[in-house]
Amino acid sequence: MGGLKLIALDVEDLAVISAHLQDAVVRVGDMAFLPREHRFALLTNRFDWEAAVTAEAATPAAAFAPSPVMAGFAPAAAPAARGRRKPARVAGPCLRRRAGMHFERVLNARVRGIDLTDKEAVLNLLALTFEETESPSGTVTFLFSGGGEVQLTVECLESCLQDLGPAWDAAGVPCHDASA
């Protein structure tokens, strides 16, 4: 399968990119606001939801009970060492891909709930949103698990997401605790 390359110029486009980036992991040191270039860029290791859903759809239904991919979250797993939860394993490919993303025409960047001095900290991206202020400008918000946020004030929505190399095996499907 070829690499993903998407452009977002409106809120619907950004929703598609957000779906592809759900559960991407981002190192704090892999995010940068470049004020002179009016650009915000980041590198992610995104979970390949498209490959997981495609593989599950092509597999006989008896192999999946219940479906963790189609339901949007995996069933609860036993806690692993140090209180971390192991991802649920499903038949078929569970892949991660290195991807780069950038936003153009960025006027300002703000961070809440993220320690920018800890460059090795890993964040789990839940969603991207856009709220228009005065058309076509607005605020792009990166929502991370644990309450962290990055907010970009943009002249207009102009972004690109692109896979940067080959995929590798992931431990499993990211797990969302439905009771949280």
C-alpha cells in the first residue's frame, strides 16, 4: 500500500486527517513552531487505522468476537507492568507509520498541559479540531490524552499530512477505556 498524503483546506478535510491521526504518538521534541516561516510542523508515529479496518473486513467474521477495530475501541486489557495497558491484539496487520504534518499561515502557537522542556515525553494524539473565528481565520487544536493541548491561531486552514517511510508492526490496536 502506498503512503498517505492528505491536504486540509477546510474543516471537513481536517476531520479526515484527524481520523487518520487518532492514536498517533508524538514526541514533544518532534513538534516545532517556526514563527518567521508562519509554520507549525510535527512528526508522528501514526496507527494505520485504514490497514486494520481493511484487514478485519476481509477476514471471516468468526475470527473476531467482538470487533475491536470496527467498534472504534478495543476491549479492556489486563494492566501491564507500571500500570500501563497493553493494546488488544487482532488478526491482520497492526501497523504504525512515520508521518509528517505541517500547518502554514500560523500566527501564534500556545500549549496547555504539556511540558515543553521534556523533549522525550510522548503524547497520544486523540483529535484535531478547527474553530473558525473570523472567516477564514481560526484556531486549530490538537487534543492529547491526559488533557494536553496545542492551539494554533491560523490565517486560514492550510495543512498537509504525509507518510514518510515504510510501516512497521505495532503491538496491537490502541485501547480506549470506555468507562473513562
